[in-house]
Amino acid sequence: MTAPRPGDDFKQALQRRGSFLGSLRAVMWSFFGIRKGSEYDKDVSQLNPLHVVVAGVLAAVLFVVGLLLLVNWVVGSGVAGT
């Protein structure tokens, strides 16, 4: 019997066939903070971790850009200056 090598679990996780859209959906639900435990368990067993990381970075960038646009719009409208 051979002992599992370090990193074997990660290699197996990267071979999962979860879709990028499913990963993006899971990340969006996580941003809101409302996720059922059973759905989390399902995601952990099916989603590709690389997809989750890319979706998380993409969602974070879109969130920051959205905040910057909102702040620029409020400051530009003159509402914040009065």
C-alpha cells in the first residue's frame, strides 16, 4: 500500500468537471453570505478550485470597479459637495 503524496488531493480537485458558470454562481452567493450548508458541501465536491479562484478574483474586481463608478457618479453629481 502506498501513502498518498502531498498535493495528490489538489491534483484530483483540479480534475473535477464543475462548470465555470457554477463556480461563478457559488462565488456570487458567497459574496451575499447566504449559502445553505448542503449546497456548500455539493460545491466543494463538484467545483474545480481553479475556477472558484478565477471567479472570485473576477467578482472582486467587478465589485471594486462598481464602487469606484458609484463614488465618481455621486461626487460628480454635486450631491456629496453640499
